[in-house]
Amino acid sequence: MKIAVCVKQIPDPAAPAKMDANYNLARDTKLIMDESDSYGVEMALQLVDKAGAGEVVLFSMAPGEEVSGLRNALAMGAHRAVLISDPRLAGSDALSTAKVLAKAIGRESFDLVLAATESSDGYTGTTPVQIAELLDLPSVTFAKGIEVKGESLIVARQTEAGFDEIEVPTPALVTVTAGVVEPRYPNFKGIMAAKSKPVEKLSIDDLAFSPDSVGASGARETITSIRPAESRGAGTVVVDEGDGFAKIIEYLESLKVI
């Protein structure tokens, strides 16, 4: 079984966040693997182990040819990685990111593409399904379990009321939730082995993108300003002296709720 896993490398959430001149999250420091992606890596490794043979290939788009997060995933047991890194990708929106990752993944044939439901530094939750659309793959989101059944996957999709059991043909794209599996910790042998595992590095020229179609030039959204969230007020205390309901109705009418 051959599985592609999307891995986002992000600034350490434990460190204070910094913004660049364009109000984007600064990524000029060492990057780590997004914790939410560790569940996808672990799920892929377990599915390959159950299949008895296969390969787990990581795909990441990051500045500065950063591979620290990828090395951690390789130390977990992934076989190789593909990094798309190009200064002209700076400022890419979710769709541009999806186009770049889809083009890189589409160079090979995979039985399954795995991703987190959303990244810890972006929270759009749109990139994985955009990749599926670009690759013309069926997609299932919020998976809490995946089983292989012949040429299909049985996916337990988490819902507010429990979960749905969905059967989807392969190849397919599935996003997994946190806690779907328990990610393994890389041991010393895995860490040493990761240093020699191949990491293919690509630019937008390698993927045949024009510079104005991705990055800030191709972005369909722009951040114009940022400001701290307003602190929550103390609220209003209503003392019920027999007319509490009238005061509540009056307040709701002032808000034009009723």
C-alpha cells in the first residue's frame, strides 16, 4: 500500500508568534511538524504495517528548505519525503497551497492521501478537500478510524452524534482527527535512520507553475490589518424584583433579537 501524507511544518506554538510586514505568520525560524499531522503519519504507518508492504511518502511546502519537521516524521518510520520550497511561494493562500501540493502528489500514484482536518496555525480546514478536488479524488473528512477492505476503505467519520461508517473506493483522500491513533515517539534508531532517508526538494519551476499563479501574486485574499481581540466585558447583572423578565425582554428588543 502506498500512502501520501501531507505534513505542515509550523513555528513552534510554544514560542511567541511573530508577524511579518505583510501580517503573515513569520516562518523564518526553525519549524516543527504540526502535531495534528503526526496522527496522519501514524495512521499511514499502521495501515502499511497491516498491509504487509508499502511506502509512506511525506509532502510538505515550507520556506527556507526547512526539513526539521519532516525529519521527525521520517524518524517515526516514513520512508521518504518531498519538500516544495521556493521564495516565490511566500504569501500563498489555501488554494495556492493546495495546487502546489496536488501537483507534487500527482506525479506519482497513491492508494491513499492522508491529511489533518486543519492546521494548528491556519485553521481554514479547506486545503485537503481542495487537493482532493484538484486530483479528482473522493474525500472523507474527520475520520476517527480507517480500515482497508479490498479496493475500498471503510472510514468511521466523526459527527456530533457519534460517527458515520462510509465506504469509499481507492485512491481517495481522507482527513483524520486528533486522537484517531496514538503517534509513536521516534526512538534513537529511527532518528539516526531519518538522517539518511531521501528528501526530494522541488521549486515551482519543477512543478511548472508560473510565478504569478502562486505566492502573494496568486493569492485571492489579503490580510490588511491585525489587532488584539477585545477583552470580554463584565456583562450586566439583572436583579429580579418581580420584573426581571421585562428587563430581559427590553434588552433583547434593544439588540433587535425580538
